[in-house]
Amino acid sequence: MESKPKTSLLSVGEVAVRSGLSVSAIHFYESKGLIHSRRNAGNQRRYRRDVLRRLAVIRIAQRTGIPLASIAEALDTLPQARTPTVEDWRRLSRHWRKELDARIERLMQLRDQLSGCIGCGCLSLKKCPLRNPQDALGQEGSGPRLLDAEHL
């Protein structure tokens, strides 16, 4: 059996198979500037192999609810002209860590405060004597005031 020669660039179909994404998803991420391709002589898209790691990061981040804009901002810290090194990925991680820690904290606050509210049964933050007596938080404006760090 003949083996296909390994090239440094991948077709969109090869990227789809390797990443587990649909071709349309790959094109979508490219249209959003999250990944980049080159065109060959036949005007077909070709991707560097490091696009697979970028796609893995995108998928994991999206699965945890991180918006594409935040993902794009993080990926923009990586070099475009070459394959990112371990140090490049570490820098991205350090840069993104503060935002991710803040997101985790907000999610834990939501989890803890939401279950507490549902647990009491009143389901009314406006009238709740424990969490918002006399609708004191309403004086500060609309929105989820109890999820802001200053109200903990």
C-alpha cells in the first residue's frame, strides 16, 4: 500500500478530518480572522499544521463559553508568520489567565448565588428580604447587581 507523502500544508478537508470540525466551521473561523490559510497555484486553501492547535484552543474555549472576540484577542498575541513556539503559547496563557480567572470567579458567583435564590423559593430579587431588602439594589440601576464583586 502506498503512503501519501507528508506535506507541510494541509487542505481544508485534511484540517477538517484532523480537527473534527466541519469544513464550514473552518471557513467560518477563517472569516473571523481566528485562523489563516494560503492559496496554492490552483487557488485552493492550504493551512499550516499549527492551525490544528489553534482550532483545538478555539473549540475548548468556545465549549467553556468564551466569546469569539476574546478568543481572537488571545490568538492575536501569537505570531502569524511562523509556527508558535512553546514560549509563544506560554505568553498567550499568561496573558489570558487573568481574564479566565475573572470568568471562573463570575461563574462560581452565579452558581452559588443562583442556587441560594432558588433554594429559598421566593424567586424575586425585588422583594427578597435576605438578598435585596426593600429593593435597595434597584437604586443602583438595572442589571445583575448581586453578581458584581462589590456586592459580595
